[in-house]
Amino acid sequence: MLTLILLILTVIGLLAIMRREAGAVPALVMLGGLGLVGLLLGSPVLGLLLWIGAAAVAAAGLPTLRIRWLTPRLFAMFKRVSPKVSDTERTALEAGTVAWDGDLFSGRPDWSRLLAYHDDGLSDEERAFLDHQCSVAAGMCNAWEIAKERADLPEELWQYLKKEGFFGMIIPQEYGGLGFSAKAQSLVLQKLSISEMLMVTVGVPNSLGPGELLLKYGTQAQKDHYLPRLADGREIPCFGLTGPRAGSDATSLPDTGVVCKQMIDGEEVLGLRLNFEKRWITLAPIATVVGLAFRLFDPDRLLGEEEDRGITLALVPRHTQGMEIGRRHHPIGSPFLNGPIRGKDVFVPLDTIIGGTEMIGQGWRMLVECLSIGRCITLPSGASGTSRYALGWTGGFARIRRQFNVPVAEMEGVQEPLARMAALGYIAKAAVYQTANTIDRGEKPAVPSAILKSQLTEFQRIVLSDGMDIHGGKAVTLGPRNYLGIGYSANPVAITVEGANIMTRNLMIFGQGAIRCHPFVLKELAASDNNDLKAFDHAFFGHAALICGNAARAFTMGLGIGKPSVPFDAIAAPYARDISRLSAGFSLCADAAMASLGASLKQREMISARLGDVLSNLYLASMVLKEWQEGDRVEGEAALLHYSCTHLLQRAEQAFDELFDNLPNRALAGVLRAVVMPLGRRWKRPADRLTREIAQAVSRDTALRTKLLDGAWTANDGAQDNPLARYNALLTEYDRAEALYRTVNKAYAKGELPRQALHPEVRLEAALEKGLVSEEDAEFMRRFEAEVLELLSVDDFEYDAFAMDKSKVLRHDAA
């Protein structure tokens, strides 16, 4: 009996010490004390074993002892098996900052740190710009006209964008820009997402355009010349990075610059001779200044002793001799301005290098640091805004579209995708806004930028697909009335650009985060590079303590023991606690994968992707909780919070399951499953009752629908028609219309109206004649039904309207 009691006390004590990462001394005291009790009270074998354990803990856990015998051996082994980090990878790893993503990687997230990123909201100028200028710009867009009739934005919209400073949102006011916060930039792009082409046109100059590169690295002369001209639209920028052989692997670009001298107007000028071929460059067809990335060589040693000077960036004016520019690609779905740029022996002076000669060879670092912010904002904001419009249109359509005498919004088959659209839009909105808020607080989120770009554009794909399914024939028939189809067909662009989602998910999220965000891996690698035994000892055994701590935390919390304290209300707290539990499991599995696979983990992309999926879902769920904590809640929002967090945590556990099923070391996989999920999976798909509640709310005039559409263009006050405003207007009158529908249809079913009264309009007039409805109600329904029919209608065209070459049109009725 004593032996059993001592064993139980030992396990409990070790778990408690491990959970707190209390170190070797408490473990020594506990093991030694319990061993002494065993020796004195009749359990000598267990007592001796506990003393042996205490001796092992002392030898390995006390720094003064282990550094003499254990650490040198571990250090030599680590040097042999640790992955080699290339200069390119190191540049990417060192870019940006680590914030909440680091907490999740540690396995012990500090929620107070996340909530400390306080949101100060928008300035009066930013709010006014969103309310007025963005609404005006959105009101100038019709997707069909832009994509099919113009293949461009209207001229008056271009002029308005330039005049109002849309291209200078990131440029400080001292240079004539708007100087907006990251949150304001994001919200602008979300509102402009009513047109994918408009969002891209405004977004690119404010992300990867040369503006941000100039702000961070440009010489003062470059800033003084270009920034005011970029801010007011006199200069339209593009940036040439990708090419036929350099896409996702941008560091392998074959474009070159060679340092040389050339006679210009009778004077010898030191400069660069550029040869390049770029493709898929947004705004290239109309750009007036081209940012270029190339590999710089100095074979004649004109700048120093190095010949290969590395990736370098330059700004080249459009009309520079030898540069071919102006042709267009045809992106799928939406012909936003995108095209190739080529250059043959293009000579430019040295002062075209961004940042001057001091920044030669720093191009990859410059790009990575800029991408970490721009990738957080542009495409994720577009995805969030698109989801908002799609939900607004689809919820309205589902309510006014009637089949079998009921709105299709009442059918559970429609409610399921409608609720999913609402949840994904809710998650996207929270993630984009809260991450932008961390940028405004000084962070440069590298790993979150990869999470947002890949996850939210995938959400956009699901939302648009669901919207298309619910709309049916309304959305698959293109024309001026179709507000959804062109955006749906253009979605692959968002999936592909700024780091294709396949690459981002499989290589970047965990691949970059495993080293960049881990509390100890980067320190261990640095100690190895510097041959610093003491630093390695501190990092390695700190890492070992973290592994033990995460194992104990994951296991005990998996059993429901020792729930962490979290600063949330009763609704959100269970999700925060489970994020903490899964964070401990994630960190443990990350270390297990790195230890068991070593350098080969780089090639095991599916393993890396699943670990990245866990991290992504935990990050997104955290952003939802922060938004809930800080936002103004409305009726029905709790259901959406439950649905969203359940969905994300269910996906995280699914990724764990797939990881355990596929780890090559099967024994290790079994142990990890038992530790991380000792009672199995906790989370299932969201309950049907949540689905029904959410679908009802977003297809009616409710506070929840209003909140989800906040930030979209919802007024019908533009040059173009606004279907969202028309749907909203119908929903405000829907309850009255539904009561009249029931009255009329019930009378028809009873045979009180003529059997040939099949059309709603005919049936209404028959009901009026019978005195079943009043003239006032009949007039209301005439107007209501006419608006419904207009919104349900689709376009038709002349027979040969779609043929670019009319001479090739077959006239099948020629006889």
C-alpha cells in the first residue's frame, strides 16, 4: 500500500513540477524526500529507485554538474544533426517580429499579452475617408462593366483615386500621403472589395509597391522625388519580382545587373546594365516607375572586391531605353492590370538602386521585411471584404428567393452553407483587424502574415463557392446584374499570388515558425554557429524543460486537470482554455517532429503542413476571442462565436489526428496521441441549432447581419446600382410581405383563388378582388414583388455578343 501511495505521490509531484517548469532542485527535493520515506517506512526498493532518479536529475539538471560531462557530448551531437540554415533562410527567419505567434509556439500562451495590444480605433480622418471617399469609389463600380466592357476601371474612378490619395495611404502626410494606420488601410481595402479589380488596384501600391521600400530604405533624394508623386498618382508603380523561372522560389531569379560604365551625353557614367524578364506584374501595363529585383554582379570590381553582390532592388522609369512594357496578361475572371516586363541591356545609373549603394545585396531582406506587413493586409483584407459582400448578397437572396412556397433560407440545406459563410466571414474580419492592430502597435508579423494570406484566401474560396451554390442560376449567368460570378471566377488569383497557398501552407507557416517563433531553437542554432558551449547549455536545457512542461500541461489539461486561468467571460473562457491546452500539445508535437525527423522535416511537407494547420487554427481562434472581448456585442453574436471557435478547434484536432496517423515513428506517434488527446477528440462539427440560428439571423434584418456587414458599401447612393442596399431594403419590409404571402398562398391552397393564378402577381390581384388583402397591402406587394423579380432576374445578350471575331460566328439559322 505504501509503495502505491509513494508512486502516486511521485507521479503527481513530477507532473506538478513539470507543468511549472520549476527546474531540477524541486525535483531533487521531492524524489529524495519520497525516497527517504520509502527507505525508512518499509518500501526500500522504491526508495532506492527514487534516490537513483534523484541522482540522475542532479547529474543532468544541475548546470554546474552537467556542463562538465553531458553538455559537451550533446553539443557535438547537435552540431552533427542540426539542419543547416542558408543565408536566404536566415534572412527570412530574421525578418519581422514574434508576438502572439511566439506565445502559441511556446505552449504556454499568456493571454494578457494578447489583450495588451489595445485598440485605439481609427482617427476622425480615417473614419471620414471610409465613410465618404470609399463609398464614392465603391459606387463607381459594376463588375461586368469593369471586367467585360472596359477591362479597366472607369476613367473618372482613376482620377478620383488619384485625387483623393488612395495610392498614398502608407505614405506620411509630410510627403503628401494620407499616413493611415494599418487598420485603416485594411478597412479601406475591405470596403473596396465590392470590386476585386478596384481592391487590387489600390492595394498593390500600398503593399509591395516601391512606396514602402522607399519609406524604409530609400535615400532622402529618392524619398523627396518619388513619395509625393506616388501619393498623388502622378507616378503609378509596379514591382517586378516573379518571372518565368522564379515564382515561389524568388531567390533563384535569373535576372541580372552588371556594374559597368557607359557614355551618357558625352560623360562617363557608372551604373548598371540590366537584363531581365518578368511576368505577372500587377499594374505593369500602366506603370510609370518599375521596381526591379535582380542579381547584381561586379566582374570588373568597380565597387569593391566582391563579384557576386547579391539580390538588389532598383527603380527604373518606364521610358528607359531597352525596357519593354505595356502588354497585358489576362488573369482568370478579372482582367486587372497585369503584364510582363522585359529588358535587354537596360542601362541605369547607380542612384536608381533603392537606398543607394549601401543597400546593394540587401534586396531579399528588404523584400521579406516589406512582405511580412503587406501580406498581412492586402489579400487578407480583400478576402474579408469579399466574404462580407458575398454574405450580404447571399443572405438577402436566400430570404427573397422562394421555392415550394417558402424562402430558401428556411431550408436546412441552404442554412448550412449560409451559416458557414457567416462564420468564415466573422473569423476573417477578426483576424485581419486584430493582426493589423498589432502592426499599429509596432509588430511586423511574419508568421501571422503567412497564416492570414493562406487561410483567409481559402476561406474566400469556400464563401464564394457557397454563395454560388445558394444563388444557383442567378450567379452562373453572367451580365451586369451578376454581382457574384466574376469575383468567384477570379478567386484563384488570390490563392496563387504573394506566395501560393500550397507553398505557404506546406513550407512557410511551420517551416518558418518552427525556428523563428520557438523560444529556444534559434538560440541553439546561434550557439552552434558561435561555438558557445555555455549558451548552448542554457538554451538546450531550457528547451528540455519546455518539452517536459508541455507534455505535463497537455496531458493534465487533456484530462481536465489544472485548467488555466484566462481573462475572458464565461462564454469565451472555455475556448481560451482549450487553445492553451492545444497550444501545449502543438509545441510538444513540433519538438517531437523536429527531433525525430531532423533536417528531413524540410522534405516532409505534409507533416509540416499539418503542424502549420494546428498553429493557424489556434491563431485564428485567438483573434476571434480578442475581437469578442473588445467589441460591442449584439444579439445573436454568441451563437456565431460558438460556431466559429468550435469550427476552428475541430479543425485543429483534425490536423493533430492526421499528424499522429502519419508520423514515421509509430511508437512516438502513439505516445503523442496518448499525451495530447488522452480522452480522445473533444470538438465536433458545430451543432445544427447554431447553424439554424445563424442562418436565420443573416438572412433577416437583424443586429447580427448589420454588424457583419459593417464596413461594406450598403447605401444606394453611387453612380452604379448597389444590390446589397436593395436586399437590405427588402429585408426591412420582409415580415410584412411574409404575412401577406401566407394569406394569399393559404387562400390559393384552399381553392379560394382561381387555379390559373400561378404567378404571384396574378394571385395577389385575385386575393384583392376577393377582399383577402387591402388595397394598401396590394400596392405594397406590387412594389415589393417587382423589386424581388428584378433582383432575381438575369441578363441576356445578342447572339454574337461574346465572339471577339464576329466573322467566325456560326449562323445556325442561316437557311
